[in-house]
Amino acid sequence: MNKTSYIADSLGLTARAVDATLKLLDEGATIPFISRYRKEATGSLDEVQIFNIEQLGKQYDELERRKETVRATISEAGKLTDELARRIDETTTMSALEDIYMPYKPKRRTRATVARENGLEPLARMIMSRGMRQRPDDLARRYVNDKVPDTEAALAGARDIIAEWVSESANARRTVRQLFERNAVIEAKVAKDHADDTRYTDYHSYAGPLRRCPSHRYLAIRRAEAEGVLKVSLNIDTDAAIDRLDRIFTTNVSDQAVDTVSAAVADSYKRLIKPSIENETAAEAKERADKAAIEVFADNMRQLLMAAPLGHKRVMGIDPGFRTGCKVVCLDANGNLLHHDVIYPTPPRSDIDGAGRRVTDLVRRYGIEAIAVGNGTASRETERFLAGIKWNGAAPAVHIVNEAGASVYSASELARHEFPDEDVTVRGAVSIARRLVDPMAELVKIDPKAIGVGQYQHDVDQGALKASLDNTVTCCVNAVGVNLNTASPQLLAYVSGIGPKLAEAIVEYRSANGEFTSRSQLLNVPRLGNKAYTQAAGFLRIPTATNPLDNTAVHPERYQLVSRMAKDAGCSVAELIKSAEKRRAIDLNRYVSDQVGLPTLHDIMSELDRPGRDPRGEAANMQFDDTINDITDLRPGMKLPGIVNNITAFGAFVDLGIHHSGLIHLSQMSDRYISHPGEAVKLGQHVTVTVLDVDLDRKRISLTLKNR
């Protein structure tokens, strides 16, 4: 099985599509570029499929490197046969490869090692021989010497050697591995010195089939184990496992040796095989749980990044607070800081009149069109204060903004570079305001893990999490497109083919030479060559460009084709974009060639229909229930508006405008069966929920979306 067939079989894709994708990746093409501009080659694979091909390709390469190491080690020992080489070549999993390698792996000093040093390996071989006619203890007498005091010691040493042979048998390990895969039970018990710990009470005495253990539950149990709260084990039926192994190893031994071999098999299972396979199974379960959790992270991150922007408007940002007051900033339409202040409308000062006069004065002075309020401490109190202001004229819309990660940004080196003369409170308020204007442009400045959507971000494989989230951010940024003349270096860095260094070079060139008027000017940027230009150009937008195609997702390599379409239609490109009638008259089949197929042609026409469109929609305002100020105000049966602010594998959390979010469990999301919360709700979605239960002691709110 070669790399292409390995990936194609694993993902259920055609070998042709996988092979084309691998070649494009090897040539340095990015995932967004391949997905958008090479559909004919890949059969229109999407970003997720291409990412999975890339990741499986890396796994395959890692397996091949390990195979080379195993071959070399066995060959150096003079034990590599043609049959063994064939088995290594045909292996498709790392665990199977390690099973093959185990008998040849350099060993630490074991009980079997000591037995061999004492000359007991011939005895072990005779016991395992089918033709043995003597009783094992009679054979053992020949091996009594200064190091082996009696026959029992000789037999014990022989059993140790046999036990090691059993544990190194690929067949034995495969048999036990299959039993663990099908029948393993995960058991958790609270540690004696943590009996009063209330954090993991659901698992203080827990047992259940491992293959049915949801990812969030497995990660919670393992976190509790790491913290010393739980004792955790994976178990199968010991007698059944030993019986299966017994049948493998006693079939071809003499009747006199069966009991001795059976004893060695039982010892091998309990002392050597079970601990090894248990650890392996636990690691694989952790990998599966990580994968499921990371998928939730990535999906949540995608929805957060694709949240609708308010657009370039003059915005006031307010970071609410009590004792230290509310930090206020005013930004121009490009997100530049014009002014900052502090008001005290909340307890303990409760200076509502003074704060109201200050806000109305700032709104008038800076032409504020919208107000962004962080959803943290004192958010509801601040929102009610703003609602009570008597405006002279139209009141600016008030938006509650998710401020997760704003504090991380405010203390970052980037924030210090952007606002060297301001403290962290001002930077945090600026971040809140900018998130309303363009969530994506602001969120790319923060480590995705710090945004806190999903669960157990510190428990999953950090390398896999980073790769997935980085890919998610990259795909979202490129799906939306980036304004070449206003984008920050952080946003530009996620554009296909650019990266941090070229992003800085683009911004420096823009500062020195003024705004770009065409995509082709990118080639004037130092160190930005044809390869980077090809990867990046289609994802960059120039609204004021002379060529209207520079503000679309049409790639420059297809400009000539669009010009030909326009010429055939008897008009200019600009006129073709404006005339739906002329576009409808085009027969796309006339333009199909070896390089361009219908998928690309349909994409081009879609762009000409809505050039430069933002796929994220428009920001909507949210009004919470004014009568609900605290968890103590909630009663079962209440219907309340809320915003979905986090999605996990078992449900979704909803911001009700109070300090504690409520949980809609998966079972309460729909009257029909759904397997994942994402089938019913999206991050940032406005929902109307019914309160099921309020647990004041544990600060838990249970909600439902079902009609009641």
C-alpha cells in the first residue's frame, strides 16, 4: 500500500483526487488555494478533506520513517529475513509495526534476561517443544547449578523466558488488543484523600464500556486522574483473555508441559501484556477523545470567526466593571483610538447621571454610531444604564460583545506595540469595540486557545490542537478575503502564501508607497515572488482598484478568461459585472478547457454576481430580558432570550445576560434525534430557551429548546 492508496482508503476518497492533492501540497500550495482554485485537479475537495489528507500524509511519512529504523536495527542484528521484511513493508499501523519489532528491540534487564544468563533458555525451548516426552521437573534437574539452586528455580526461570516470548508474540498482542478494543471497561474510583472533592463527584465510582465513553467524559476522568482525585484503570475479563492466549500457546506442546506453559501464559498476561496493552488502549482512547474535542474547538472557532461584522462605523467600546468603573474608548471607522475615559455608573459609586452626561457628550463629539459592551462582570448593569440614557436624537445601537480573550490581547506584546502609551484596561476596551466592527480581524490577534470555546483545551494534544485551529483560522480568513489596504499584519499573515514576514513587508511597502491600486503591485513588495503572489492574490481585495476583478475572488490567472467572456458578450468587464442579463446569456461550456472546468467557471460567475461580497452577513443586536439580573431571579418554566456562547460535545451554553451561562443538554435541543449540538444551534445564535431547573448551590442552570 503506497501513500496515496493508504490515504484514499482511510478517507474514502478517490486515489486520483488524493494523488493530485498530495502533489499540490508538495509543491507548496496552501489548503485554501487548493480548495478554491484547483477544483478540477482534486474533484472539488473542501478545506477539511484537504487538511485530513495533509495530516494523514504526515502520519504515513512518520510510519515509513519508523519502518526504516526497524529494518535497520533488525538488519544490523543479522536477523532480517525476506519474510520479516515483507511483513514490515505491509504493516499499516504503528502498533502492528511495534509488535513485529518487539522481539528484536534492545531490552532492558528483565527476569527473562537473568534466566537466560543462568543458562535456562534451552530448558524453556524443550518445554515449548511438541516432541517433549519428559516431565518438565525431570528436565529441570539438569539445569540446577550454583546460580540455579533447585528444580523449582529452574522451572521459574524457564517460565519467565516463556512469558517473555508470549508477550513478544504479535499474535498474542493482537488477540489481547482486540479484546480491549471490544470489551474494555473504564473504571474510576475516588482516591481516599480526595473523598470530599466535589469537582468530579459524577466519577467517584464510575464504570462503563470504554468504546461508549464520550470524549468529554474520558477527558474529564483523565484530568481528575492527573490531579490525583481519581484512580483509573481499563479492564477486560482476565479469565477470558488468559483462556484465549492459552489456546494459542498450549495447542502444540506436550501434555506434560501444558500446566507449565499455562502458568507462564497467565503470568505473561498479568505482568507483561495487560499493562502494555492497557497503556496502548488508553493512549488510543485519549487520541480519539482529543480528536473529537479538537473538532468541537475548530467548529466553534470557525463560527466565532465567521460572526457577522458591524462594518466600518464609529464605535464606542465599554469594558464594564464595578469598583474600578467602566473603561470607555471611542474609535473612528478604521478602528483607530480617538479617546478613552472611565465612567462609574455601577456600584459602589452608581454615578448614573454623571456617567450618562459623559457618554452622551462622547457620542456627540465623535459621531458614535454603535456601542459595544463586553459581556463580563457588570455587563447587564452597564447595558441597563445605557438603556436609561435620554438621547437627543437617535440612540446608537448597543451590542453585547463576547470578550473572551480580550485580556490576553491587552497584555500581549502586540497590544503594547499598538498602544505603547495606554494601559491594559484601555487596550481591552479597544479590543471589545473592534470585535463588533470586525470579529475576525480582531480575533486573529489572539492565540485561538485563549478564546476559550469548546472544552479541555489544556488537556488535548497541543500540537494537534494548534494545527487544527491554525488551519481553521487560515481557511476562514481566506474564505472571507482581506482588504489589502486596511488589513493588519496579523490578518495578512493568515492569507494563503503570505505568513508573518511577508505580511510585515506588505504593510511596510503600503506605508512607504501608499495604497495598492492593483493586485499586480504585490510583486513590487520585497521578497514576495511569483509563487507567493499566485497563492495569495485571489484572497486579497482592493475595493478602489482600477480593475474591478481585483475586488473579487476571481484569481488573476483567470482575468484573461473573464475578459474574453466580456468581449464575446460585447461589453467591458465592468459592464459584465453590472449586467445580470449579459451574464445569464453566457454559455459556460464554451469556455471549458484542459485548464479550466465547470467548477471554476461556476465560481467565477458567482463572483461576478456579487463582487467583493462578505459571506458573514450583518451583525444583529440582542435584547436580554430586563427582569433577569441574577441566577436567583430564574424560575423553572421561564422563557428567555439568550445567545449561544459555547458548544461542547454534550450540549450548548447560553448567555442569558447574567453572570452564569445556562446549559442546553443535547437531549433538550430538539424533538428529533440529533447526534451533535451543532445540528441544532450555532455559536452566537440568538435563541429563546425555557428554564428547566436552577441549582443555586452548584450555580447550574438547565435549559431546553423544546416546545413546552
